[in-house]
Amino acid sequence: MKKAAILFSLVTLAIVVAYLILVNKFWTSKPAFYAKVVAKEAEGLLENDTINWADFGIKLKPQRSNYTQTCSKVKAIKKSLNSMEFNEIGMQFEQLLVDEIIPHWYGTTWSFDGHTDQPQQGEIACGYFVSTTLQQVGLNVNRFQLAQQKPENEAKSLAVGTKIIEMEGANSAENIAQIKSKTSDGIYFVGLGQSHVGYLLKRKNELFFIHSSYFTPGTVTVELASKSPVFCAYSHYYIVELSNNKVFLKRWLNNKKIEVIKDK
């Protein structure tokens, strides 16, 4: 009995140590996040704005309560798009992702290990939020493989050989200005540094960050990028056009597999 108790204690200790190593690795991969948040709050840069979401056509609630029905509707609409012009297809992709799929996910709890495929059930990490919603809007991609890559490789995978907008600025105001100058209205994938991903939505020359946030509120959320503590804490970004990317849209329409790029 004594040997069994000692063995149990050793196994328990090993599990705790392994967990602490994993947690430490995750958090140290972040920038000096909280220090930057405090600094930006002191500058008054992160004060909450009252946003009229309707002015930007952003829907915070799903049009129907049944997610299965929404996914079926999206699948049916996708099949009808082949005869449309490229610009119309891009607009339809954005509408299906941003207005149909994502609103179901707002409020779903963030977790570093979360990988649920059902909104409001279980938890979802930032990478899995992106890969799962892309898969459910009809993209042929392995959501597990994509979500497990670093932001740069996720960007390369979704760019499918097209240009990645990679940039690094001295501060959040400079970053926002640069991004605005290099993008047009539409939905984008964005990788932040080496540890976070989400969507960047540009409408009416305003940038919105849609992501599963490890910071307040700790859920899937949409924020003004310029007021997002997470977005503003980073300085290096990998941005990929989705709704304005003809190569990506062809893959989506024709159900061609997105090859996930991994470190060699």
C-alpha cells in the first residue's frame, strides 16, 4: 500500500509539472500583454466606444436559432454561386461567414484547449474558432490540422499561394493606419505574432477584430480593432484576403482541399 501511495504521488506530481510547463510555454509566448494593456488604458486608447453595429451591417445574433439549419442553408447557397461574377461570389462568401455562421458563435467560451464544433456548447480556442467556422461555411480543410499551426503557417495555408500582407509597426495607431491603407472592404484572416489568430473585417474604412478572446470577455467576440486589447497588444501581423481572393474562393466553390502548411 505504501509503495502504491508513493507511485500515485509521483505520477500526480509528473502530471502537475507537465501541466505547468505547458501553461508557462503558452503564456510566455504572448507579448508583454498585460503591461501593454495597462499602458494603453492609461493613454485612453482602450476606452469602450458605443458602436451602432447596424451602421456597419454587423449582426450580433443569428437569424435562426437552429445551427444545423443555418449550415444547411449555407451549403445550399454555396452550390448556387458558380454562375456569379467574382465580386459577387466574394460578397456572398463574406455574408455567409460573417452574417450566417459567426453570429451563432458569439459568446461561446474561450479555452486554450477548446475545440468544440458546436457554438454555445463546450469551449473554443482561437485557432479552432477560425478553422471550424471556415469548415462550416464550406471550406474543405482539416480544422484540427489548421488550428494547430502557428499563425504564419495558418496564413500561408489560407493564402493558397497568393500574397500575404505581413506588417509590423511601432504602435497600435501606426498598425491600424497601415492595415487600412493596404486593405479594401472585406473579410480577412489575421495572425497576430506567434500566438493568436482571428478574422479582420473591414467595412466603411473601419476595422473589426472577430476572434475567440483569451482576454475579457473570454468568449468569441467582435471588437473595433483599434479598441481591442488583444489586437493592440501585438505588433506583427499576417493578413490574408479571403473574400477578395480569387484563388481562395475557387477552392471554396469547387470544394478543393486546402493543404495545411506545417513546419518541416
